[in-house]
Amino acid sequence: MEDSMEARAYLRYARISPRKVQIVLDLIRNKPAATAMAILKHTPKAASEPVAKLLKSAVANAENNQSMDAAKLYVAQCFVCPGPTLKRIRPRAQGRAFRILKRTSHVTMVLREME
């Protein structure tokens, strides 16, 4: 497995919690690209739409930039890192304020060709 033949795609500052994205990424790791796309299409999770878009982008990168065969691609790596957290204030009883943390995610996807 040579590292030169891999296609990457990044989704940065996605307004969805990393925990929610992680669940979806676990479903498609080490799967062929076509199978992964089918799984994402039929998974009723909020994260599956942006992850599907990212997978499509990674496949396009592989075809156009690395001239790889789309039929042989599989999801070699996919992981999520927490992005910056937006802090918001929620009014509560008796003049108190509760903090709401709106989390963001940085998702990375690496595709490789199967031998």
C-alpha cells in the first residue's frame, strides 16, 4: 500500500457535534465507496448528508487529481476532530443564564484503491 495513491477530502467547520458524526463514520469505514454511499443514503442520521457529500468529493478528487479507478476505491480512513465550539446563552428561571455549546466538526476522509 503506497501512500502516494490516496485521495483526501476535508469537511471543516460542519455545524454538527463530533459524537453524532462519529456514529455515521463507523458505519462506512473500510467499505467500498459505492457500498459506503448506499449506506449513507439509507441511514436516517443528520450527519449522513454532509458525510455523503464529503465521500462524493473524495471520489471526485481520486478520479480527477490522482486518476484512480472509481470502482476500486474504498474508505481507507475516516475520522472526526472537534472544531471550535460556539458558545450561546439560554435564559433560565430567576434571571440565570445557562450556556449552550454548539459544537462543530472537522471531518477527514481518505480513499485508496483496492489491490
